[in-house]
Amino acid sequence: MLLDLTQAVEALCNGGVVAIPTETVYGLAGNALNISAVDKIYKAKGRPSSNPLILHFANLEQTEPYVIDWPEPLLKLAQQYSPGPITFLVSKTKAVPNRITAGSDRVAIRFPKHEITHQLLSQLDFPLAAPSANKSGYISPTSATMVEMQLGNKINGVVDGGRCSGGIESTIVGFNGKAIELFRHGLISQEQIEKATGIEVIEKSIISEEHLEAPGMMKSHYAPDTRTILVEDIDAEIKLHKGLEIALISLTPQSITDVAFSITLSKNGGINEIAHNLYSAMFEMDQKNADIIIIEKAPNEGLGKALNDRLKRAVADKG
Ligand code: TXA
Ligand code: MG
């Protein structure tokens, strides 16, 4: 069900869960201070409770009751890139329920840039906990339709804010007193972070993947149901998989005839356009029920690194 802003505010104030647009991907939002709303988020997604949630705010002032202190380098980044596609791991106060952080003393905080969601957050007197609005392990939604097809009957509704401009999840950073810790690559690049802070950036693995590697749990993330491979040489892989019904996702237009389905992510290889279209293309190709999805790898630099990171998880062994 589509909700307007007023209906979304009402549902959220009543402990409901509502999918909201952001500039990265759609989030599944609920009142972070209401444990029953938080439970509904985990339940709707089928997400393990060991995987913590990001808190969303309209501005820095709103975070005051929830954050012990903002380390100077993260504050600098927040001032330069927020609202925008970057998430900060900072020490939490007792006002943040432990359920939100899965017991960690650091909480993830983000200031989304999408106009409707910014307005929504400005009207609320509680933070919104919002993971990506997909079924746990599946492709993050970049449109209201993608949310409805995955979670439509499990949530109170969706605020339709059009297609997400960015198309992949936010960059996640922390600070260990010496270096910036980069937990997830995203639309704000490592180079931009180094430049803004003048501080070394070190890569860290993200908490969810560590937990998800527990025996019997899915290793894969962002993954289509169809078997998916990530390749550099499209022609060679198509020959290798001759006889199978192939769905091809290429970075730029290709003149390939022997695939059943194909989709192109950009006209001329522009990396922002590729990011913008990637998840919807994966979703569309997964609906075709082909034997295999072949995705062309992005150049491994800047935003391309973030895309390849997601794609590697999308093709990981489902265990
Ligand atoms: O762009 C985004 O960040 C989107 C939009 C909706 O804001 N949200 C998003 O949330 O991608 P989610 O839950 O799908 O991914 C957040 C990641 C998870 O891997 C989670 O483990 C990690 O952030 N995370 C959240 N809180 C954390 C914490 N306190 N400590 C360490 N990792 C945390
Ligand atoms: Mg997610």
C-alpha cells in the first residue's frame, strides 16, 4: 500500500513499519525506541537479531540524546557529506536500546538526503531504525515496486519517492582514535574521506558478514535467487555456458545475440549511472527465471570498488 507523508507519520507513531525512500536504497523504518516496532522490522525482513540497525535522523542536533560524543574527524565528515550517503559508527548513550546495536556500544547513524524522508524525520521526535527494505540476503530495493514485491504484505506501507538516485547502500565509517575505519564501501569514496579528514583510512570487515558466517547461515548478501556469476570477459563466459538460458547484465551496450535476456547498466560506462541501475537490473533479470545471470564486473576503482564488493557477495556461496 502506498502511503503519503501524513499517513507514514501516523503509522510510525503507532508502532508500525513503513518503507521509506532514501538517496541510497529504500529503508524499512520503525520507531527505534519502540521495541515492538523494532521486532517487526527484524521479522518482516527475516533478519537475524545479531545484525544491528542504522538510526536515521534529520540533522546532527537530533542525535544529541543518543551519542556520547562525536569524534572530530567524523564530525568533519558529517558536516561535509550529510545529509548524504554516509553512516557513522559512534559511541551510544543508554537512550539507544541494546536491541538496535545487537549489544555493541557503538551505534550507526545516518542523515538521509531524500527530500520526503528528510521532511518525515523532521516531524518525528524519535529516530527511525531502518535497514534496507529487502528480505534478508536478497537485493536491496531502489524503487517502491521492488519493496512491494519483496515485503508488500509484511509492512504497513511504502512511501513512494521514485527511484533512488544513488542506488547502493551508504558508506559506513568509524574512528578508532587514530584512523578512520571503513566498514562498507559506498557512494562516498575512500579518497573523499581521506581528503576531507586528512586521516588514514583502514578497511574493516562489516559486523553482519561476520555473524552471517555462523554455521548454517547464508554467506551471500544482495543475492538474486538465480545462480549468478561475476565476469570480466563476457564473450568467453557466454561461450562457456552455451546451451544455458543466460540473462546478461553488462556495463555498456553489447551486440551479443546468443543470450535469452540482456540489460545494460549505462550508455557509456558512467559509474554513477551503473550504480543507479545495478540493483533494479539484478531484480529484473532474477524475475526471468533464467538458468544463469552473468554480470560484468565494474572497474575496480572509486565507486566501482563499492559495486564489486556488493557483487562479490551477490555471487557468494549460499551455503
Ligand atoms: O544506505 C543505507 O545505509 C541503507 C539506507 C536504508 O539507510 N541502510 C542499510 O542498512 O543499508 P542495512 O541494515 O541493510 O545495512 C547496515 C549495515 C549492516 O551490515 C549492519 O551490520 C551494519 O550496517 N551496522 C549497523 N549498526 C551497526 C553497529 N552498531 N556496529 C557495526 N555495524 C553496524
Ligand atoms: Mg541491507
